Amino acid sequence: MEKAKMTVDKDFTIGEVDKRLYGSFIEHLGRAVYGGIYEPGHASADEQGFRADVLEMVKELQVPIVRYPGGNFVSGYNWEDSVGPVSERKRRLELAWRTIETNEFGFNEFVDWAKKANSDVMMAVNLGTRGVDAARNIVEYSNHPEGSYYSDLRIKHGYKQPHGVKTWCLGNEMDGPWQIGHKTAEEYGRTAAEAAKVMKWTDPTIELVACGSSHLGMPSFPDWEATVLDHTYDHVEYLSLHQYYGNPDNDTPTFLARSLEMDRFIDTVKATCDYMKAKKRSKKTMYLSFDEWNVWYHSHENDSKMDPWQIAPPQLEDIYNHEDALLVGCMLISMLKHADRVKMACLAQLVNVIAPIMTETGGGSWRQTIFYPFMHASVYGRGTALVPLIQSPKYDTKEITDVPYLEGIAVHNEEQGEVTVFAVNRHLEESLPLEVDLRSFGKCSLIEHIVLEADDLKASNTAAQPDRVVPHNRGGASVSDTLITASLAKASWNVIRLKVQ
């Protein structure tokens, strides 16, 4: 195999990596909440019914922010149903996923759980069946100190101190015909702008996320973004992106190249934001929130057969394999390559539902294959993302051409005195020789070279075999002054950690 090269310079920066890039998502969907993060009576449950085994895994991931309560769920959500005495809460038909929502677990419980998980809350408001009034009321309930109806109601419910939720999503995927309360770009833009105004009048310190297109294949993309920003640009700080990928045709070379589409998706949204900035003569830069992303396709067939109106049935329970972990690694690198603009992201989702963590209701829990690249990026990918100048052999697929076998990025954590190189070898049959030139850093030493590899691309972790696919630190990279040399195993995720002398 021809050698790949990466050159990085500490002065050639992309931008600071916002810790919220490693956020996640909990929706009232399937077993994400009930049987996932919350299961009273479980052997590990604490006094509030939160599963301690799950909390420990979430802490391993160091998730700084979690989006809640949806997702499609939020477009039919009455937040008032989820607060107050549990015995008085209403059961509802949940139309987005065709289940029964008991509301046993609600807004206040989630805030409590997030604190135990060392995470902040990204709260979404319902702009499907509801609108401006409900949006300002939940901000008042959550964030106003006291002396008003909704703040005093929160106090009555046992929460004297405000929750202080700072990040709010203005609805979810409102361009999708599947969405409850689906709107045109004009309809959504006007509603979102008015909701944003009153939410910020209620609490001027909050940040807001407007809905972008549901995915890059939407026929209205990127006109939707332009129209929505025409209404909301002055009122919001972020525009959302969502994207999922799958490999239903078992075309792994194309599957692993999908992150190049993700690069183009981000670039197009950036360009649209900058066009609106110019149009409005604004000095404000619009940042991006990639608040839904993952691999999702394994569970489609089972979900299509599910009987409706159950309570917390198994839904979207993808069992991830090794090649899925490789694409998740590539997608993380894609976002790091855009760290100047992508400031928040949410791996969708966190537990059981297309998730890195799986549980058995009443039983054990385990880490899926995708847990590991996400954890490595979250733990070691803090600092400044550096421009990766890459020379790599390439391949073509039926859909995507000029795909580099090497996908890579470097992050400099000046405070820790470390540089971390994240790299994926997309070649399915051969190892990839790699040189990384760190010429501007002075002498470096190797801390470790972590590798995630498997003898079978379809290998998965299960309750019976939770450690079938796990990383090791026998990667074998070596460092001579400022030059790293390594051989990246076929179809592997690599984390090369260096100490700057």
C-alpha cells in the first residue's frame, strides 16, 4: 500500500473545539427513558429510579450536554403533563412513535438526571401542535427565580432554585411531512422568530437553535435554511443539521465514504448562513448544531412490524457492528474538521435507541462498538483542531469518487501539553503506512496508540459477548522528534496520543 502522509502545524488552526461537540440525545422513544436511563426497581437504581450502571457509562463518555425530550416526540409534547405529582400526570397517545406516554418521567426528573450525569440540558420546545405561548411558559417555569405563576409552580413542585437551562431548540425537523404540525419554511420561520423573541424576553441569557433541513436529501434543502434564517437570523445563535447513514446494500466502501457527503453538507449550510449574514449586513456569525447524527438502519424491519400503543416497546434498537464504529469515527473527524462553525452536536441517541449504550430491562448493560470512537473523541478531542494536510491513496465507489483511504485530524490540547491524532484506515484488506509530520511542535513522545479493529466487519457486542469488539493500545506507532510513523491496521480506528516536550 502506498504511504499516507499528514502534516499539521500548531499555527494552522481550524478553531477551538467546543466541548458541546460531544453531546448526545434522549428522546421519549422506545427504551431510551423507560428501561434505559430510568428503571425503578432495577438492582442498580438509585433513590430516583435512575440506573447507576447507565450513569457510569455516560460519565465514561463525558457527555457535556444532552438534548431532550425530542426529536419527533416534541412536536406533540405538552410540557405541563410532565411536571408535578406523578400520580396526577396524564397518559397520552404519543403519535410520533405510536406508543403510550405515561409521563412518569418528565422535565424535572430529566434535569435531575442530567446533573448526576455531569451534563447540561438542551431543551426543545413544541412548535408543532403548540407555539409561542407554551414556549415562553416553559422558559419561565425553568429559569425564572420566583414571583410569577410558572416559576412559583416550579417551586411548588419542589425546585426552589431555577434550572437555568441555557440552550433551547425551536422545534424539531419542521420541514418533514412526518412531523406533527409540519410547516412550510415561511410558516416555521415566522413562528420560530416570534417564539425566540418571547423566550429571550423571559430570559435574555438563553441561546437558541433554529431548525435546519431534516437531512441533506430533503427537496427543499438548502432553500429551507435560507428562508428560515431570513426570519430568525437576528434571534438565534445556531442552525441545526441532522443526518443518518446506513449500509442496507452491504456496500462497505461507499458506506465508509459517507462522511465526505457530511463534509459537503456542512459546507453548504455554512455557505447559506454566510449568504444570509451578508444579506442582512450582520456582524454575527451563525454557528451550527449538528444535533442528530449517527448510523441508523439495522432496526427498520423490526420497527415496521411493531404493534402500536405499547408503553416503552423496543424501538430503533440498532445493534452496531465494527464497520458502523468506523463510520462514526469518520463522522466525528468530519465535525472536528469544521470545529470553527460546528459548536454543538448530539449523537442520536444515548441509551438503547440507536445508541452507544444498551441495556436489558431488569438486567445488564454493555457498550456497543460505536461507544469507543465517541468516547475517545470526547475524552481526547478537547482543545484546538488543526488543519490536516493529507496525502493519501484513494479509491472510487459506484457513488463517490476520490475517497482517501486515510481520514484524519489532529487536536492540540495546549493546557495538557498533548496532541492527539484521530485516524481511520478505510481500506478493508490492507494496512496503511502513515507518517504524521508535527514539525512545529518540537520534540514529542508517544503516550499510546489506541486501535479499534476486528477480524469481521459485521462483529458486534451483545449481552452475551459484551467485549467482542473493544479497543487495545498495542498500535505500534513510533515517534522520532516530530515525526510519527505508524501502520494503521485494515479497517481500523486509531487514536495516537503524544506528549509535547
